[in-house]
Amino acid sequence: MHTVKDLPADDTGCGWYHLSPRRTPKAPHQGESHARWVIVGAGFTGLAAARRLAERFPADEILLIEAQEVGFGPSGRNAGFAIDLPHDIGAPDYIGDIDTAKLVLKLNMTGQNHLKEVVAQHGIDCQMRASGKYQGAVEDRGIAILDAYRGGLDKLGQPYEVIEGKDLPDHIGTHFYRKALFTPGTALIQPSALVKGLAETLPANVTLYEGTPITGVDYGRKLTLTHARGRIIADKLLLTTNAFGMAFGFLKNSFVPTFTYGSLTRVLTQDEQARLGGKDFWGLIPADPMGTTLRRTADNRLLVRNSFAFIPDGRARPRYLEAFRKQHRISYDRRFPMLPDVEFDYTWGGALAMARNHQSQFGQLADNVYGAMGCNGLGVTRGTATGLLLADWLAGERSEVIDFLLASPGPNRNPPRPFLDIGVNASFAWGQYRAGLER
């Protein structure tokens, strides 16, 4: 029996969660159950895998197990960008090898198109809008990154618009940025509302159990998962747990569990909206990956997201919230001096599964155990796509994109601790310092 020691425990301050439609969580699992398919992790990847498995195997019961509550964990805590384009932060132009980039574009579009279809089919109220995204720069280094990114988009044949600083207030209100690239293919969402909606519209042969952290697994001929109230016996197990895959005994010391932090303001008054100007709904990501992400939401709040912390056990550290809330205030005041009296209603952290080589895990992990983990910060589209494609592969389908995922070398191993801690923390500190005003 393998003991699962690290379990998720997110903070309670996520604005997306509190502002999304209320739902009654599904009851925890109790007693003993048997199923052909068991999926652990009900974020974007697990929900997509469950939906597609149910379609592929309509006579089978699929059990989907979530340690916390759907919409409360990392999938409900991101900035809400369903990005279509490759976003390889390890490449100077964010595109990298052109053939690989074309496959990544197909992969991301697989995820984005699926989400659009499910939202439309079930009328999920998640503020999804195909509004595109801005990538903004203020420092010389950020401008150089945008210029390189533009060359990468040209290679890939993707549309964009260059917007100079003098024109940006008509788009996003603030005069802060010197230049931006606008790409039209991104959809913006309220992430917790979307995840909740996906969970509420699962096919009838999927049973969701929430509040059921798995504490042990016997990887025998029959897979036995244990928890505080009982056990689940599975023929096949899918792990869609991101960095927590390491807690299940796989990919040891391969991911860098990272938290990033967001704050969401109160609703802007009519006068404040007029002073801000610009469009009524937009999202901006930074040219520098260590910079600040911004959103103006459908209910006229402003989101500020930046700052990183390395947290090896994946459990939230409340002490970081106040420190990063202060950083968010600095970043907000630089960008929105015309709105000095707008306070933050919410501040929270959310986990990312990062790998030093920016690779993910897809495919078989052991006999009858499979996984799709490690979205490297692109969980909305990439997580959804890999969940779908893992189910397709298990149903016997092959495609160019599935073969691409199967051929991935996976995340590389990290140096041992404490050398890993020293290196990651130093890298974050240097990166955030070097970002300058981009942060």
C-alpha cells in the first residue's frame, strides 16, 4: 500500500469561488465501491476525461474523486484565460520550434473548442467571451519580448494587432503600458463558475464524489484506493492531479509546485468606470512571465495577479497572502492611479504544476494506471485537451496530437532538496526583481 501524504488544502479567499453560482457539493464517498474507471482530481483535466470516457464507454460507470470541492481548487483559481496560442515561456518568442508550435495550437484549440461547445450546450453561466487577450510591456526588456513574439506569430501565421501606448487607454483604460500585442483567439472566463458548471452537467454514468481525499493506493492487479470513510476498487485509474501525482508515487521530484496569487477589487461605481474608460471586458498578460496579469471582469471588478512562491507540499501558506496583497496594491496603484480608493475584496493563491523543462506527463504510469499532469500554467485549455485525449487514447484512438503527447519526454527530474528550494527561490526572486515595472 502506497501512502499519500501530501493532500491539497487551499485558502478560503478565492474571489472567483465566492462570486460564482452556488451549488450543493456532491457527498463524499463512503463504504466500498467497484468501478472499471476511477479518476482522481476533478479540475479541468479530470472533468474532461470523465466526460469523454462516459461518451466512449456508455455502459461503464466512471467514478470521479475530488479531495476538496469542485471549483474551490486550482482550476477555479487561475486568471481565467482560455488561451489558443502556444505560450512556451522557455522560448524567446513564446513559439519555439514551428512544427511543435503547430501541434500545440491544435492541442489548445481542442480544449478551447470543447469548452465552448459544453458551455453553449448546457448554458453554463461562466461569463465566457471570445474577447482575445492583450500582452503588454512597459520595460525595454518587455518591448523586446513583444517584438520577438510578433516574429513568432508571423512564423506561425497567426493574426495580431500591435497597439502603441498612446492608443492603449481606449482599450484597457490605463496609460501605464508602452506597447501591447492583441491576439484575438483567447476566450476569457470566470474559472470557478466554469468548473462548477462542468461538474453539474456530467453524463449520467459519471458519479462525482467531493470531499474525498485519497490517503492510500494499492497498485495491485485490482487497484484499491483508500480514504477515511472507505475504499474504492478500480480496474483502471486515471490521475489528473497535476503536481500531486508525485504524492501518488509517480514522477517523483519532477514538478515544481508553485503558487501564484491574485486579488480582486470591489465592483467599480459608475463614476469609476467612466474614469477608467476603455472596453468593458478585457484581459492582459505581461510580456515578462514574472509580471502582472490584469482583468476587467463582467461585473466591473479589476483583477491583479502576480508573485510566486515555491510550496513543495502543495498546501496553501496563509502568511504569503498579506505580503502579496501589498504587492498587488503597489502594482494596482501604478496602473490605475485614476482609481485610488478602490479596495480589494479578495486575495488568494492558486497552485501551478511547473516543470523545469516545460514538459507535461501524458499516458501510462504503471499497469492500469494512467495520467495527464503538468499543465505549466495553461490548465484551462491544455488541461481540458489532455483529459479528452487521454480518454480517446484509452478508447483506442490515435491522432497526430495524441502521438505528440505520447512522445513527450515528460517533466525532467529536479535536483534534491534543499538545493531545489535554494535554486527555485533564487530564480523567483531574481525573475521578479528583473521584471521591474512589469510586475
